[in-house]
Amino acid sequence: MGNLFASLRNAAGAMKVFERAAGVVQSNVANASTPGYAKQVQVLTAMPMDLDRGLPGGVASGGTLDLRDAYAEATVRQRLSASGQADERRAQLEQLEPLYDIGGETGLGGAINRFFQSFAALTVAPNDLAARQTVIDRADSLSRSFQSMAAGLTQAEQSATQALEQRVAQLNRTLEEIAGINAVFRQDYRAQEDPGLQSRLHNLLEDLSELADISVIRREDGTVSVYLGGQTMLTSSDRFYPLSVDASDPARADLLDAEGKVITSQVNAGRLRALIDIRNSVLPGELAEIDRLAQTLADQVNALLLTGVDSAGNPATQGLFTYNASLGVARSFSRTSMTASELPAADPLAPGGNAVAVQVAELAQAKLIDGYSLVQFYAVRASAAGRLIAEGREAAGVAGLLVEQARQFREEIQKVNLDEEAVILMQVQRGYEAAAQMIRVLDEMTQTVLGLIR
């Protein structure tokens, strides 16, 4: 009887193990499409069998195995950092596209062309008031074009700063959620085996990776410590350390840690890196080049006009353009109060002539900046901006493909395969049915033995 009861317990235990295994399969199937979910495997362990020593054998649960692969997860996070940086850079650079126009009729380049064309027309009739007024009108139009260009680049800087602040706020919210999950792990070590919590945690880590390059260290208690660029701690146990943005300096924006220390240089990838580069380097560089173009044009035109006389033979008292370098040349670029009749188109030795107007018109072809004419220099800047945008788009596309490759590699390791789960379920079902059949046979044997005893 003792052996019969032991066998009954053995078979009943096997049924419980197979029920548990069926539950794991059911969870896998239900979460096959859950983002961040890693396949769970029920480990079956053979129990020792030595009948002479009273060990009946059987099967026991060896626990649930999580197939999540640390290397695959780290690879996905690394690719996401590169992809986030490329995509954010593309999005920010595309703001430059409507500002630059290399066509000859529109944009800043067109305004420069039309301005010098008005002086070329003035050389034909230097004392014609209508031609003189056209020069004044074109000067006003050119001023507005420079101001519009500067305003567009300034707006792009402000947009990049706002985007940086929003991304940092998003990063802080993600850190807070990770700290909350860490708190759950600390309160109950069994929570580490919760596939739902693990899925959420790894999804949050992916969100962080897209924003910045992070290093993740898993502790024995299941919590994760996250470091920015491998240096600044962002989470530790159930605490997190928020970042902030310092945009008090108009020339740049900096990233600060929880103690207010500048850590901008520690961000090497992700959307934050792209925004910092665009805000602190690319856009200020573009504005500086437009300022250089505006200053060169204004100084050259003014220098020539100040050597001439107006239609009445009076010497020029002011140039045609003015600007305030401390406020930004292009931003403050404007026409002076010079009127059409005061426009000094003639040389003092030949009043009523067109000598100065000819010299100003010839500036259109003069190599004044880096070996380029003024219009050519603008075209070079526009072409450079176009290349940056095209390269940004291409880089974003390539980085996106690399993320997909990394995710496919990870899925081959840890994603749920419904066909495999169906096979496992059939195996579990057969094992369960065999254990049930064993119980039925043992029950009949027990009834027979009891009947003999009676």
C-alpha cells in the first residue's frame, strides 16, 4: 500500500507540473505580440529514483526560465541611440530647407541679385528718379530678406531649445517609471520573475536609449542602475536623478545633472546629442555665415557710395545700409534714411555721371568672400545646407534599418514562436494524460487491494 500511495502522489505531482507548464505556454501565446515580452520556458527536472531507498522518481518543476538575452537587448539599445540621434538631426535640419532658396528669383539670393540689377539699370540713367527709387526699394527688400533669414535661423534655434527641454522632460519621466519598477523589485524579490514587469522595464530602457546613450547595470536584487554616457548616474535602486536644461546663455544650451553640474559633453548619442549639436553648433554657424555675408555686402556698398555725390553734386553723408553687430548683423540689417535723390551715383569729379553706380553694380561679380561673389557665397551656403539635410535623411534611413536588424536578431532568440508553443502544448498534454491514466490505474489497483483485505 505504501508504494501505491507514493505512486499516486508521484503522478498527482506530475499533473501539477504539467498544469504549470501549460500555464506558461498559455502566457506565451497570449503575449506573443506584447512589446518587450521575452519567451518563458518551464523547466522540467527528473526527480531521483531509487526504489530500494524509497525514492519513486517522477518529474518536478525546475522553475520558469526567461529567454531574454542581455547581449541582444544591449545591441538594440545601442542601435536605438544611433537611430534617435540621426532621426532628430534630420527633423531639425529640415527646418533649414524653406529658409534657403538657391533659385535666382526668390529668397535671399534673389534679393541680392535684384539689388545689384537695380544699380546696373541705374548706370543707364543715373539721374532718373524712378531708377533711383527702384534702388531704394530693392535695398528695402534686401534688408527684409536678411532679417527674415536671421529670424528663421533664430526661430530654429528656439525650436531646438524647446525640443531639448521636452526631450529632457521625457527622459525624467522615464527615469521615474524605472525607479518605480526598481522599488517593486526591492519590496518583493519574486517580482523579478514577473514577465510583465520585465517587459515594461526593457521598454523603458529602450525609450531612454533613443534619447541618449546609457549604460545599464543589473543588480542582484533585480533593480537596474542607469548611467548617462557611462558616467552620470540616472537611477539607483528606487531613486532617480533628473536632468535639466540651462538655456540662459543665448549662445548655447547646456545639460545639467541633478546637482546642477554641466554634463553636456557626456551625451554622445541619442536625440539629446543631436539637439545639442544643432542648437549649439549647426544653427549658430549658419547664422554666423549669413551675418558675414550681410556685413560684407553692407560694408562694400557703403564704402563705394561714401565716395560719390548725389544728383545735386552733394557728397554722401551716410551709407545705404546700417547694422548693429552686437545684435546680429543680419538680424539688424536695414536701410538708412537715404532718399532716392540723395543716392550718390556719380564720382565727385563727374557730377551727374554714373561712375559710382557702375562700381556698385560690378560688386555683383567681385570675389569678396572666400573667393566667391556675394551671390555665389550664398549659393554655396544653400548647397551646404542642402547636403546636410540630404545626409541627415540618408543617415536616419540607414540607422532605422540597423535598428530593425538588431530587433530581428533579438526576436530570433527570445520572441514567442506559436508553432513551437503548439508542439510544447501537445507534449504537455500527453504527459498530463499519461499521469492521469497512471492515477486511474493506481486507483483500480488500490480498490482491488482493499477488496482483498476485506
